[in-house]
Amino acid sequence: MQTVQDGDIFTVSTSEALQSNCWVGQKMTTPVKLRIIMGENNSEKLTLPSGIPESVEDLKLEIKRQCAVAEDFRLQYMDVDFDEFINLTSTAALQHLGTVKVITNAQEATGEGSTPQVLRSLSVESTSLSSTDTEILSTPDSSPSPTSMLRSQAWPASFPIPQFSYEVELQLVKANQEYHKNGTLLNPSPKLKSAILESLASVIIKYKAYPTSAEFDDVAEALIKTHACLKEQGSVTGFYGWKISLKYKMANYRSSLRNITSELSINSMKRRGGHTSPNQVKKPRKAEVNFLPDYPVGENQETLENERLELLSEVKKRDNNQIIKVKMDKTFAYRRKEVVVDMPSIAEFQSRWPALFAESEISAEFTRITTIPLMSKFMSELDHHSAKLSRVCLKKGGVARRKIAEIMASINENDTIATRRACNLKSLAVYLNEDPEKLIKEYLDVNFDNAQSELDMTALGIYVIKHEGADASDPPEDVTRVLKSLNNDGNGNNKQL
């Protein structure tokens, strides 16, 4: 396959095609689904749009992202020969619709099939407090210690309330017992409330430094669900006061970390009389989880600049994707500092980090910043809103409605997910008064010469080469993406970067 980027035509891969019917250029692979056993009566479905990863580490990374597993673990798979779980050492042993079991360190320590419950999950109908005290003392502290590593998890759907200190847990156990017996709510002392908020803040910071209002709602709601005795009497939600207190506690917690992490120290310059204006506070946007991470342990600006220079050489070599990926991961914090603090122009940034503008690294960088896989997230959201998007587009009147109806007719001929995705995206272009034919052009393989001549004159576009006589459901033979630079070399020619 050929790709034209910034005026330069180069080969990306043979028969590279769109999984979504030629809308995003990526290698044609069959999606794989795995059943992931997290514990007793707890399993999830893992979807791998690009197929089974090449290594066990890459698979573990996908499990961490999609299944929200925070702690270290190892994997076992269901072996068809012995009909039992065996340690997974190579992903070659996995197949579509296979079963993989996650075994955490805590599970191995207790010999159980699921992570042991901490004190907060004890039954409130315990017969005696003495047995509860014993469990408190014997429960290991499973809370991870503070770390400068990148955040690897997105905001959880259900916020995990941490295990509090011995003293706090003891008071909450008693209060929960009293609440379930008599309905009596706990009026926490300032010391108890501060200890609870401090623990919650230390967990929140591991996901985000600047949570949104809705995310504060998630935390406060999870708190009163876990400890019903902390509900607020007279509050509509039962946790509004906790939400407000969390906001103030997070502000204080960030202040205490301001001189430790780059993510927060960048906002303290205005307080020290620096050059930064109060209107230039650099907060992460909603999707940015790793906004301005610290350098990796043992690295500094000089060592990471050497890694960048090595990258400039590595991108010129063939079949070097794995080395590039490792070096791009290592220099992520250095690169983010350039973006956030130095704010370079696109042309300058592209010349310093050419590897970032490859398709695989665009997706990887998106995941580094947001902890969310780009393509699978985009496709899942497109599928989720597919029906509504179709209805909205068909409400368009005039000539646009007729064009949209013609595009949507392809669904009746071949009603597949790929067809729906393509039709919805083309219809959206028409709905926005754009001509999809100018962006995406389809040619038969026998007319490739015509496609090549038009490709040379195109600044931005996607070319799809189909086999003569192919059905609508058949994948394309080739996909070419064209993106020519607007930079000029001074002679009126496009500069090739």
C-alpha cells in the first residue's frame, strides 16, 4: 500500500485496508473476543479489534485498559487438551472466543479465586465486633504507594473506595452496624471527616488531578453506597456536602503536591510572581489523563534529548516499529513538556518528532494521553450512535436528503457493521454540506493508472482500490491516504518532510 504524507509517497504495508470499510487506513485483521475471568462470579468480555496481540505484555496492557485492573497480575488460559487453566507464556496459544483467567498477587496470597474484600465489605450483621477487629488486623494494606509512573487507567465506571486507616475503619464498621439496626446516621467528627477526604483525594489523584463536577459526584456517591452511615440527612442526593468537601480537599491536596509534580507545579508560577498570567493556568482538558507527567525515574532532559536524536535515526530504518515504540514510550513525558510548556508550531514539532506522525504512533500517543485506545473507542461510539446519526442525517432536506438516501441504500444490500459505519460517515459529510466524493474516491484495480494520476494532484484525500467484480462486502485491495504539506520550499513546491 502507498501513503502520501506531506507530499511524499511511501509504502506503508501490502494490502493495508480499512477494518471499517475503508475509512481509516489500518491493517486488515479479524477482531477477536476473549472471555476474561476476573474472579469468582466475575467475568468480562474483551474485544481486540486488531486481533490477538503479539506478546503477553501487550495483552495484559489491553486487559488493564478495558477491564480496569490496577494491580499486577499474571494470566492463565483454558487449554483444550487438558481442559484446565495453564499459565500463558505466549499469545499464540489463544484463539477467538477463548477464555483467559486473571490472577492477581492478592489472589495468590489468599488462595482465593477473587481479590479478598477489605474491611469496608464486611457484613454489617456481624455477630461480634471482636471478629471484625481480628479481620482488620489481618487484612494487608493493598493500597498502592504513590508513584510517578504514568496513569494507565481511565476514570472508573464505579469508583473504588479505598481501605481507610485502622481507626477510621473501626468507627465506620460500628456506625454501619448501628445504621442497619436503627437507621442512625453518623455525624463524623472533623478529624474523621478529614481522614476520609484525605484518603479519597489520594486515590482520585491517581486517575485525575482536576476531576470534573460529575466525577466528584461519582466519588461521593460511591462513598455513601459503601458506607451507608455517612449519608447526609436532608440532602436530596445524600452526598452533596461530601461532594463540596471533596472539591476543597482536592484543591488543598494539589497544593501540597505542587512542588513535587510537574503537572501541578506548572500552575504555581503565577503565585511566585512568575511570568505566567493567572489566565494561563494549564489544566488538563477532560480527556487528558496524563497531561504533564514527570520524567521517568533516572532520566533527565539531557538523556531524553539523546533518545530523541536516536529516534530520528530509527525512523529511517525498516521493520523497526518495536524499537520506535519503546523509545516513544520512554520520551512521552519529554514530548508532553514541549507541547504544554514550549507550545511549538506543528511544522517544528513534526521535524523534531517524525515518528509521532505515523499511524501506529498516533493511536499510541492518544492512548498514552487518555489511557483509551483510539480506534476501538471511535468505532464503538460510532456504532453506539449509528441509529441516531442515521435519523439525524435523513432529516436533511432538498438535494442533500436525496444523496443521503442513496448512500443509505447500500445498507439494504449489505447490512453489516462495516457498511453502516461507512454510510453513516459519508452521510455525515453530506449533512455538513461537504462532498464525500472529493475526500474518498473508489477505483477498480484495472483503472489504477487513473487513480495514480489524480493522486499526484490531490492535497488531501483517501483512495480506495477495489477488485473488479468484487461484492460490496469484500474488503478493498488497497487504501491510499494523501496528505500534502502546505509548507513551501521557497520555489513554489511542496516541501517533503
